[in-house]
Amino acid sequence: MLQAMRGARQGMTEGLPNTTQAALISAVVLLGAMVLGTGGGLGWFWWRYQQSAKTLTIVAESINQHQSGALKETIRQSAHDNYVGPWFSSFLKRRGL
């Protein structure tokens, strides 16, 4: 493995001019940084989605346990007024609430 890396490195230094070699190495480093940044960002968004879903499930379960009709109607109306009624309804149905 070490010999292969030495051979590849030697081939690059002999075959490519210094500016091209530096540009290729810079491009690989930049691409790696972009992949890591994108992966980290997607991971953060996924974590936030999971936290929101867990929180909404906890709130919905506690509302259902107390059987408060006025509170449920207020939540439905607020969801409808804020244009999230269908999403909220499907969210609760998927969780059996």
C-alpha cells in the first residue's frame, strides 16, 4: 500500500506541472470539505426534524389523555389558520392519535 502511494505521488510530480498538481490537490480538498459540510448540514436538519416530530407526538398524546374538547378545537382552528391543517392531521393519523 505504501509503495502504491509513493508510486502515485512520484507519477504525479513527474507527469504534471506544479501549478496543475496544486490545482488538483486543492480541488480534491475543496470537494472533500463540501461533502463533509453537506453531510453535516443534512444530519443537522434530520436531527431537528426528529426532535420536532417527537415533541409534537408528546404534546398530542397529552392532549388526547386529558380529553379537552375546547383545547382540541382551538388547536385544529389554529392549525387551519396557519395553513398546516392537512399536514398536522396526517402527522397525528400516522402516529395513531
